[in-house]
Amino acid sequence: MTEPAIRAGYDAVAALYADMFRDILDDLPVDRALIAAFAELVRGSGAPVADLGCGPGHVTAHLASLGLPAFGVDLSPEMIALARKDHPDLRFAEGTMTALDLPDAELGGILAWYSVIHLDPGDLPAVFAEFHRVLAPGGHVLIAFQTCDGDAPLAFDHKVVRAYRWPPGRLSALLRDAGLTEVARLIREPAEHDRFPAANLLLRKPAA
């Protein structure tokens, strides 16, 4: 899916999306625990933490509540406007994961919470190379996505724009090719509002 299509899709549903997902983490204790572990790993660096594909900023705000200097980036200007309205004390910017407006080795952590799922599989190596570029040595990445069995990603009819389910091993291999080392993975059965199992990958950029 192209970035203009992703932007237009989320602009069109921004207010509804924000209303639906504002408190979603309240009902997902396993997800909260994973984010808390990620926060513990990156907190000591003192470096900024980016929520890439932040949407209306609800997860960015959760990161900040855990003591992280978090900020959000999203393709959708409507989503960014809502994030700034709901969380005026936090920083949000329009941007793309394919070309992040950040210096090399700037970040202590990256969260990509169901935000790489809309990208065409062929675009992910460049995106993960950007993750590696902006992450400081020793920094961590936490990625959430819908998962599937097999060896290849499967397209599905996401309610906003087309998306892909990924086998964890296949996505981990792409991240490894970008220079990121897997630390842990977790598969979660579908929650009440989910259609598919969820997966999380925690990765680290090796220290220099």
C-alpha cells in the first residue's frame, strides 16, 4: 500500500479511530507488560523514544507515563492534530518511516505498534534500515503486528487500508538483515476485538 493511500485512509477515520482505541490498552494486560519491559530496557539511556505510526497518540502517552521522553510520528495530519489536542504536553510530528527526520543514533528506543502492517513487504527492508540508522547502539525496538503461519506475509482486508499479517520468523529475518538482533518474541491469541493472533518482536541494535 502506498503512503498516500495510507495517509488518506487514516485521515478519513481519524476521529472514529481515536474514540475506539483511546483506552484500548486498559483491556490488554499482556501488551501493557511488554511495553513496560521495553520501557525498562530503554529508560536508562535517557535518549528519546519514538512511537512511529503513533496515530492519535494514546500509546505515546502511555510511554510517557512510564517515564520515557517519548514523542510520536505519523503519516496522517489528522491523526497528528488529534494527538496534539489530546496530549498537548507531548511532541508529535508528521513524518514517514521510510525517511525519518532524525539524526543518526538519536533514539534510545523505537515502538512500532501495528504501524508497519500497511507497508508493502518490499518496502520493509528500507524502513528497518531507517530504524537501525536512527537507533543508538544498545537501543531497542518493539514491534507489534498481526501474525500468521507459513513462510510469507498474508494480505488481509484491514478496515482502514490493506494490511499484512507476518510470520514472526520472516519479519525477524528482515530485521536481522537490517542489523537488529532479536531479544524476545511473544505470540498472543486474539483478544475480544481482534480477528487474528498478535505477535511482538523485541530487538536490539548491538552496542558499538
